[in-house]
Amino acid sequence: MARRPRAEPADARDSVDRPILGVLGGMGPMATVDFLRRLYRRSNARCDQDQIPVLACIASTVPDRTEFLLGRGADPYPQMLRGMRLLRQGGASAVAMPCNTAHYWADALERDSGVRLVHMVEAVGDCLMRAPQRPRAAGLMATRGTIKAGLYPSRLTSLGIACLAPDGPTQEGIDTAIRLVKAGRATEAQPFATAAERALLEQGAEAILLACTELPLALRSSPSTTAPRIDSTEVLVDACLRRFGESGRPDANG
């Protein structure tokens, strides 16, 4: 007579059924690794099984988002959508995309893939709404694609916050810092990012919005300025922890 299968513990069954966070990454890869590192470091997990289940797609072959938005490159949308669909097929209940510029396609990606995004730009706006002292003006450090797409000015304006865009030389410094981080040369990127931050403060910024996920890597070893930095990677981590529960268990709001 065959032995009856042993009953699986309730907590083991729960761990199988828990929602999975999808990560559409690779834009760029180092920024994705930074996001995942922070996500797990910030978790209150007591053991492996308490961590947030994550399915990551490192879609490093997605064409450059900024180059497309500036009219110089291939359309990244088909490959981004392919990644979203792979994550949905793998069981992701929501997807985080640690790339600000890619959020230009957020609505279309949700519509065509059938899976919701943990929306980075909206999360930054929510973070500013909760700030004890809301800045009157924020300096925007971002790719030229993010700036051209207008992802942040409208969101900040709705909160009564002026969005200060960098001038030409300052933007060139930001571009250089981003390129160096993508090339694995974050230490060399630091002086360019620091100079850009200083220029925006001189323009009257009361906070600095790091709206490119490479920039926190460039400024990691740089002491913070007198004005707060709003780190879009950290804000996205916070949003994912709230959605999935800080110990990986879903919270009351799912």
C-alpha cells in the first residue's frame, strides 16, 4: 500500500502562493543590481522564506530609450513589452522597472501586457507629498529622454513644486556621469554628477531629484549637500516594500 503524502506545512503553502514581484531591468544592468541589493537590504526578513519573491528580466538588449526619444535610435518598446509578457507568464503580479526614462511607455506596457507597474514617477510624487517640508523647487537630474518626455514637470507642478531643468553644460555633465556608470566607471562619474548637483542648487533648487537610476551610483560616495536628494531608486524600493509587505508578506493593501 502506497504511503500517503505528508501534509505540507501551512507556512510552506503560503510561501508558494505569495505574489511575485517582477523586475524589468537591464536599463541599465548596474542600476538593476543596485535596486535589487537595496530591496533585500531594506527587507525585515528573518529568513530566506520571508524575502519578497522576485522574478527579474535583465533586458539589456532593449534599445536606448533616450536615443529613440531624441529621434536617433530604434524603438525600444517591442523588447520592453516582450520582457513584461515574460514576467507575467512567470507569475509576476506587479512589475518594477528601475529606469525612469522607460516610464514614458508605462501606460502602453500595462495595457498591452496585462500586468501593473509599480510606477516610479508616481511613487516619487507620493514621496514628495508625504515630505514634512515640501520643497518649492526641485532640480531635475535625468537623461535627456526623461526631460524630453516631460515625465516629472507635470507631476511636480501638480504638487506646487517648480521643476528646474539643467542648462546645456550641466546636462552634458549629467550625460557623462550616466555613461560612465553604465560603463562600470562610477568613481569617475562622481565629479560630473557632483558639479551638476551644485549647479542646480545655484539655480535655486531646494531639493535634488535623482531621476536616473545610474546617478545614485555616481553619487554614492559623495557627501549629501545641504539640500535633500530624492533618490528615485530608493523611492521605488519603498513602493515595492509597501506593496508586497516589508518582510515579503503582502500587506493589507496588497
